[in-house]
Amino acid sequence: MPEEFLHFLWKFRLFDPDGLKTSLGEKLYIIDPGVHNIHAGPDFENAMIRIGNTTWAGNVEIHLRSSDWKRHQHELDRAYDNVILHVVGIHDMPVTRPDLTEIPVLELQDRIPRGIADRYTDLLQSAHWIPCGQHARTVDAFYVRSWLTRVGIERLELKSEAVNELLVEFKGSWD
């Protein structure tokens, strides 16, 4: 399982959220998973979580194993000082900040829905022009109608904006 798969699970919250707890046994609630960082530094920025009764805002780092924290030498990198949660596939050791406070860990290993890894791999390896195209017909008709209605409204809004711009350009003349 690649680390990017865990990023995908975290970003779209595709894991069992019931009864989340940190490695220290504290209740965990994800308010906002944050923004995926594609540059150097922690994987997700500006995340918001609640651990126990405390709400935290900061960064989330994701690894296959919690021991990857040390392997990547994050404990030596100041960019990782404000990591509020370490999300891992397998929790195999505690990790700490430079001040030796332990970073809360969420282990996803037993929270990944059955079959999602296979679907993820199929989409990534698809040779189709639109990788998810073959699955489109399985979407409930309600969602398709809602989406088509929204797209229609957006198109109408764009066209009315163009007409309004022309109206301004021609100083209110409809001719």
C-alpha cells in the first residue's frame, strides 16, 4: 500500500470515523483534515481536530508506519514542530517533537473499508480515457440529476454574465 493511498483516505475521510482514538487512548474527532501540501513539509496543513476536550489547529503528517517519522528524520526538521497528529497505517512506535512531547497518532490499519484499496489501485492503473467512466452508471440517479441541474445553473450564470458585460460595454443598449 503506497503512502499516497493513506493521503487519499485522509483527504476524503474514507475510513471508519466511529470511536476514533489516538495511540494514547484519547478520543479524537476530525473537524477538518486540512489542505493537502504538495511541497516540502507536513502532508496536510491547517487541519483542525479535537483530542479529548481540546481543539487543535495545525499540520498532519502521514506515513505507512509511525517509525517512518524517525527514518525521515522529522524530529530534526523544524517544519514538523507544529504537527498536531501523525496518521499512520501501522503504529509501531511513539514519536516525539524536539521538546520530547509525544505526538498523537491515529492508526488507520483496521479502519480502512474492505475493497477500497483495490478500487483505488484500479483507478490509478486504468487505461480508460476517464478512469472512473465505467463506474459512472452505478451512481444513483438522484445524484446525477442534482449534478446536471447544478451544471445547468452554472452555465446559465456564465451566459448571463456575458450578456451583462455586453450590456455594460454598449452602455445599456439592447440593440
